Amino acid sequence: MITTSNPPSSLLTHSLALAHLNEIIASSTEVHPSINSKAKRLIDILGALVGLAITALVAIPVRSPSSLTTPGQSSIAKSVAG
């Protein structure tokens, strides 16, 4: 049977390392205050709506002429005879 004994300094080193690791884990789980900000959420939603409006303003004029000049059905789903 092999037995090993840890000298007290090694035990102290391990406990300090464990304490440091616990400190790192605790500090990494803190949440930034901006996550709970209602003003930031409102700005995000307004920005998304502006982006959707700009996309619609660009997509509608591009889609209309292409649907007028394309022969066949204007919808993507076409019936298949079989």
C-alpha cells in the first residue's frame, strides 16, 4: 500500500487556489446593469422596428417589378402535375 502525505504548505497552496477559483467564478456570474435597463430594451425594439421598415421600403419596390415581368405564377408554391 502506497501512502502519500501532503505537507501543510501544499494544503495551504491548494486551498488558496480553490479560494481564487471561487472568486473568479463568483465575479464572472455578475450581470451587467444594462441587461436590466428598460431604456436599453426600448431602444433595441425601436431599432428593430426601424430596420424592418427600411427593409420593407427596399423590398417592396424590388419585388413588384420582378413579379410583373416574371411569366407564370407569382407565388413560390407551384402545383405539380403527377
